[in-house]
Amino acid sequence: MRNYKTYFGFSREPFAQDIPTDKLFPTPALKSTTERSLFAIKLAAVCVITDEVGAGKSTTLRYISSKLHPSSYRLIPVIASTGSTLEVLRQICTALDEDSRSNSIAKITKTIRTLILEIAQKKQTPVLMIDEANLLRLEVLAQLQTLGQFDHDSKPILPIILSGQNNLLDKLMYHTSPVLSLPVWWPEAIWKALTIPKWQTT
């Protein structure tokens, strides 16, 4: 096979998955999605990013993460699965460096909420970032909204970014996750970033 790197004058493999974020080409779609996501984080809202397989959603999450300075933000990265609510909550605990082996959803939820408050008390913003979120069960999506509810939901602390394939939107529109199904805006780009302030109700 002909050496295509030499033929095209490339100095490295093109389209690699490990391209440094500062080397990514800032397309209008990438810039728009990043701006909307950062705005959602500022509001402690829910931001949803959807597109087809291989469109670059995970790369976009990596790019967004690079804009969150560790001194001001605590990133909580999770790769979603089709597991139960208990399993997903354990994943979140692990991302928070907490080993929880409890079989009680209530206890693990309390642990996560305590850790989130501790992060906020350190003047950091916790950011829950879930990739492949289309794999999450409906009951898991319904449970997620309880993690960031403080002072009777009047004190938003935990912004959530959900990224996945387009069927994620169908799940969010289901009646069991009404807080996650309120559309606030749709970008005109190929990327779909749906921002949902938790304090806004229908």
C-alpha cells in the first residue's frame, strides 16, 4: 500500500482519536456546541448533545472538558451503560473517587449528594458528564434529576451534560423524565444542544 502520509505531506496520522484538544480544528459546530455547553454549566442546567455514530460527540466532550479549569470545576466523567440505576450511581461514585458498595439507591444517592456539596463548598462547580447516554434506562434518567436538587430545588449546583445518539432525545421526552424533557433552545447546526434549566417548569 502506498504511503499516504508521504503522498499527502502529512506529518502524523490524520483523524486520530487522540488529537490534543488545542490541535482540533474549531469548526462552527464545535464552537457553537462548546459555547452552549459552557452556558448550560454556568446555569447548572442540563445540556444534551446528540448526533449519529462517529460524528465526534466524544471528541467534543473532550474539547469542552479542556475549557473547564480544575481549580474552578470538578469533572465527573461517566461512560453510560445499560445497567441498573444502582450500577450507574456506583459509576458516579467511582468518578468521585468514592468506593460505594451499598445496595441501597437511597444511601448511594445521599453519598453522591454529600460529595457534590463538599465540592461546591470548595468553590468548585461539579460537572456530571455522561457519554453514550442513549444507553441509559428510563428509570436512570429519572433518577439523575434528584442528584442536583438542593433546598427544595431552589439551589442548582450540579450541571449535567448528556451526550449520545439521536434516540436519547426520545428517552428524554418520555413522561418519566419530565424535568429532562423541557426544550429551551435548539441550535441550527448539525449538533443538537438542548439546555434545560432545572428551575424552569412547564
